[in-house]
Amino acid sequence: MSPQDSDAGHTGQPTAALPLAGVRVLDVGNFLAGPYAASILGEFGAEVLKIEHPIAGDPMRRFGTPSPRSDASLKWLSEGRNRKSVTLDLRQPEGVSLFLALCRKSHVLVENFRPGTMEEWGLGWDQVHAANPALVMLRVSGYGQTGPYRRRSGFAHIAQAFGGLNYLAGFPGETPVLPGTVPLGDYIASLFGAIGVLIALRHQEATGRGQMIDVGIYESVFRVLEEIATAYGQSGKIREREGSGSFVAVPHGHFRTADDKWIAIACTTDKMFERLSVAMGQPHLSSSNLYGDQRKRLADRDRVNAIVIEWVGSLSRDEVLARCLEEEVPVGKVNSIADIFEDEQFAARENLARMSEAGVPDVVIPGVIPRLSQTPGRITNLGPTLGNATDDVLRELLGLATSEIERLRQQRII
């Protein structure tokens, strides 16, 4: 199945139809943690102005796989979506003045610098709140704006390690691994940030007052780690690495098929294991004197897994899928990205969107989620060229004359 064109379905709705139309967001961060929240808001109608340094712009432009466009990596094309780029040097007083002027014309400000940086530029919460008391400011950093570690550098990998996720990833007794080798912490923190912005905007509507939202990447990671804090607080139990399995259920993991592919099976209840036993042609395994009780399966985990490994390894992935699905066993392919591009479910849900712009005729990016029945989100553009909207924004939003804009450019303020 081929990716969906960007004007198909939910990716092609007009901005005016979307619930965040009329909301202006200033995204002054770099990379993902925080700016991804702005991406979500932009997909549902907000106007996102990406504020970048006039010389180099966001470092994400050069991070990752190069694209056909010389000024942009594939990562930037995808994650810089739905923005207009405006260049401003915030280290110069006139750049600060222009930025505060933009704050007065905006509803949301997103930043992710090390705590204290915005204050050093004269753009901390006190300054932007004074300029616009209704402004909502989202601040995402590695450790949050308070606490003894607040000034430490924040990266997803480090935050995931500090927050407890990486300790759980890998196989028993082996080196903890980076889950998925993707910056999960940045995405999770941004999701919490987007929720915070929407809550703050609701409060702003009711009171006319803005507020600051403070999100630490590490604490966002920690918040999604299930019951590990509760279990340790109650009994001192430390959850260790379990590979692809689970301490609460068996069989529950990834299994290699005869055609050297992988399948995921999750039997978290006795009924699910009974169904798997039937699918394997070994219904006796779910009898009360064998493994029909979860406690017995957990007590003999290695033997149960060995039975499933042997069965799965005797069949192709398609055969395992067919037999498990017939018996309603929780099962799924362990997909590579090549599998995802061919999968009919991804196609039906428009999870892959195809965009074409000058210099990049054919780019596939993740589609918009969540799916809203009445006001679905949309993708308007790939990551923009540096400063593509500077003149328009300064002229139309701030009322600067063309000669003044040219002076600012010559002085490298924009």
C-alpha cells in the first residue's frame, strides 16, 4: 500500500475549520522537546511561527539523514512541519524588543532552552508575562525549572535513563539499552506540554490570564512507567530488565517464525492462553493440571515459552498470524518500517502522508493523530526554509516598513 497524499482525508482540511484557528504560537525552541507540542497545535489549526537564529537556524535542520533540499534534513522536513520560519537574533537588544512585540501578538510561547537562558536574554516568564499577561508559556527542559539539577543539559537519552525507563530496557543481566533508539522522552514531554497548553488556554479564556507550564523530560518519562513506584514503595521490589517478556504474564513476548520474521504474542489471562493452546493444536496445555492457571505458567515460565518458541518456529509468520487470529489470540507482526509501508491498516488510517514541495518532490511523513470526527487535523507544509516568513510577519504583524526590515537584515538582527 502506498502512503496517502497530503490532500487526502484528514490531512487536507482548511485551517479555518480547525478548533485552534486563530491561536498564534511562537516556537523558539530547538530540536523536539517542546517544539513537537507546537507541531501538534499546528496540525489542529494554530499558526506556528518558528523563531530561529538568522545565521544557522534550528540545529535540527542539519541533524539526521540529508534530504534533496540542501538546507534541511529529513528529520527537519518531517518534524518542522506546519510552521513559518522567522529569523531573530535574541542575543541583540533589538531582537529582544521585536520578540516581545511578537509575544504581545501571540497566545502561546514554547521554549526548551536550559533553565535560565531565556532570563539571560531578558525573555524569562516575568518579562514575557509583563509584555502580554494573557500569554501561555510552555517551558520544557531536562529536569524542569526548579530543583538542584535544573541547570543540567537535557537530552532525551539522559532523561530516559534518569527517569527509570532505560533501566527496564534490555535482557536480564545485560547492559540496559536505549528503547527504540528514538528520543521517546522528547515526544512524551511534548505531549504533556501540549496537554498543559490546552488546559492553560481554557483557563485563559475564562480569566484572561496566561500562565507558565513547566515540564521536565525525565518526569514525563517517569510518569508513564506503570506501577514501578507503587510496587517499590510498598515492598521494596525493583523491577529488572525482562527482555521482550513480562513479569506478570507468560507467554508474552516476541517469537521468531520459520521464515526468519518475528511475531508478538500477549497472553495476559487464562482465557487468552486457552485460545493460544487451541491455535497451537495443543488444547490440553490449558487444562487445570498443566498451564491453565497463570500462576502455574509463571512458575514454569521457561517451559511454557519453549513450547511456544517451538510451535512458532515451525510455521511462517503468515501462518502463525492466521491461526492466532482465527482463535482471537492477541497477536501482531513485529514490523520493520518496510512492513509498515506495505500494511493495509497503516494505509487505511492514513498514518503515512506523502508531501511534495519545491526541491523535495516526494517525502513521506507520519500522518496526523489523534483523529477527530468533526475537526480533523491537517498538514500544510514540510519544515520551512530558514526565514521564509520573516518579511511577511514583520510587515503584516508588527507593521514594519520594508526599509526598516532591510536595515534589520543588514545588521543581522533578522
